[in-house]
Amino acid sequence: MTNTRGKATTVLLVAQTVFIFLFAFTSDYADVAGARDNSDPREHEPHLDQYYPLYQDVHVMMLIGFGFLMTFLKNHAFGSAGFNFLLTAFVIQWSLLINGYFVSIHEGTPGKALFSILSLLEADFAVATVLISFGAVLGVASPLQLVLMATFEVVFYNVSYYLGVHVFEATDVGGSMFIHTFGAYFGLAVSFILSKFAPSESSKEGSDYKGDIFAMIGTLFLWLYWPSFNAGPADGNERQRAVINTVLSLSACTVVTFAVSQAVNKNNKLDMVHIQNATLAGGVAVGASANLITTPFGAVICGVCGGLVSTLGYTYLQPALQTKIGLHDTCGVHNLHGMPGILGAVLSSIFCALASPETYKDSVAVIFGSEEALQTQAGRQIISLLATLGIAIASGVATGLIISAPFLDRLTHHELYNDETFWITEEESEALETKKSPTSTSSETDSL
């Protein structure tokens, strides 16, 4: 069996040991979290009370939202929630370091990664990116493969983010491009490669009634806290606008999803897959525009378009891609994160093209930097989107080729979507108890 090889244990312990040394010699607190210096007249940013509530909201999304959303598989609920937990804990540490190194290089002082409450929030954004990719390979990748995938992805995510923000100067406060699009197409590329070396289809892939109810818990938590995700990096008026725009987009998206889900079913019935996933596409679609002055009308349009694209994607496009090119996507991340992410980037470009200094007033400097930058912002949004797609697909293919090696716990057909491969299940526990019972009875009889 795959899980008896001990490789995942070795890799995790070695990785944690490396983290210990990296944290010891290459990291420190940022000024705002370090020792007090009352002689320093500067107002240290960011303040804990400004970011901690939103950070906790995002944290809930990672562990409960994503964790429960993936528990729909009837024989893989332990793996869905459990490996989600593992990846979150692993990536928080790894992304704090890698994010910090990239920041120090950008600021011209390469050396230590400095941590503040904002660093923790940004680490969770990297976690979200990895968990989106995890959804594409859910049930078909071993823990060892998942950890290795996350290790590579965090590095390439930072490359993509650095280019988009600091070179192309795109605006993407809610991560339509840098988180959702990158995570989806990186994961899809990994899945495409894995399916060429190992099976990805199994009768165990389906869901059941109880699993879908648990998955709906994840949906509701994500739906509730998505405004914090999109508004987290913003401040002041921009943060309030991001919350309002996200709530409007999610609400419109949900209404459209319910309507379209019934319309595309020949019996006019709702599909739980659509309700669990496509209702969230509005949060993705409005992400890049969340802090822009889209007007409430624009935010609602984002949600309507997101719901349409996602629901139709689950109904028609995902089965076609799997049939035609063998693209396996367990959670449908292409429909929830990939296409809505692209849509969000395109919509943000349109909103930027329509923007004027008179409308934005002092927000021009906060969001775009200057009036001159505003004039070219629409084009830079598209360029950044194309760069994100290119890096995600190329790095995903390379990562897939690496982790598909047979000696890296590649799964066999009977191990797919099966908790018994890596977890002690109730059936296994009962079997062990049954084996112990005759022995115990015999011993008691002998003693009598």
C-alpha cells in the first residue's frame, strides 16, 4: 500500500527541520511586532486591530470553508478535510518565508523575512492558492505529492504575484488573477500531467447525501467570509467598497445559480454541485474589481456573469474537457476559480478603462498610483492576466512531471478517492476489534 512506504513522514519531518533553521537564521519580527522604541516617532503599520478580524475570517475560510467544501466524496472525507489541514499548516510556514524573501528583495534589502499581522494575512492568500490547486487533484494525489506540489507552487505563486504587482502594476485586491486564476490553472496543469501517468477515474469518485450536506457547510462559511477575503488588503474607503461590492456580487451570483441550475436540468431540478460551488463564483469574479468604483450596478453584473459562467461550466464544459482531452478536475476548480478568475480580470480591465480621475478623486493615488497610471491600467490588467496564466500552466506542468514519478507515492487505481489508503477508518477499526475478540474470549475461558 502507498502509505506504508514512510516517505511522507520523512519529507514532512525534514521540511519542518528546514523550517526551524530558516526561521532561526533568516526571519524576524517586523518593527510593528518587535521591541518597543518610544523614541521612534513613526506610526507603525499595520495595526493589529485593523487586520486581525479580517485575518481570522480568512483563516476560517481556509480551514472550515475549503476543508468542508471538499468533503463531498463518499469515501474520501477524512482525506479532504485532513489533507486540507496539513497543507494549510505547511504552507503558512513556507509562504511566510518565501513571501518575506520576495518582499525583502523588492525593497532592496535582501536578507530576512520580517513578519507582521499583514504577513499572516498574505500567507493565508498563498494557502488559498494551494488549496484551490488541491481541489483539482483531490483524491488522485498522495500526501507526499501534495506537499511537494505545495512547495513548488508557493515559489511560482510569488513569482507571478511579483510580476503582476511590481512589474505590470496590476490591481487585484481580491486575487481574481493572482490567487484564483493561478491556483486553478496550476492545479489543472498538475492534474493533466498526473492523469497521463496514473489513473484518475474511479467509481469511488461520486458523492452521497451526507457528504453533500457537509460540503454545504463549507460553502456557507466561504460565502459568509468572502467579503473579508476581498477586502483584507484594502484600507479606508476602498475596504468598505470592497465589502459592499463583494456582498452584492455574491448575492446576485447565488440567485442566478439557483435559476440556471434548474433551467439546465431536464427535470427542472437543482444540482447540489452547482449550489455548493457556483454560488461562490461571484466572490471570485468581483475580486479584481472589489476596491474599484464599479457602482453597485457593476458589482451585481460581476455576480450575474460569475454565476452564469460557473454553472454552465459545471454542466457542459467540464464533462467535455474530460472526454475530449482527459482533463480531470475533481472539484471543478476550472468552473469556480479558473473561468470566473479570468472573467474577473477582464471585468476589472473594463472598469479601469471606464474610470476617470473625477470619479475616483483621491482614490486614484491609492489604487492606481497616479492619473498617468490610470490611463494605461486597463492594458496592464490584461497583460498581468496573460502572464499569470502562462506562469501557472508552465510551472504546473513542470511540477506535475516531477511529482508523477513512481517513487513519489503515485496512487494506483484501487487507492483513488479512498480514505482506507491513508487513514484508519471505522471499518478497519471494527475489523481489528473482531480479530482481537476471539483471543480475549479464549484467554478468559482458560483462566476460568
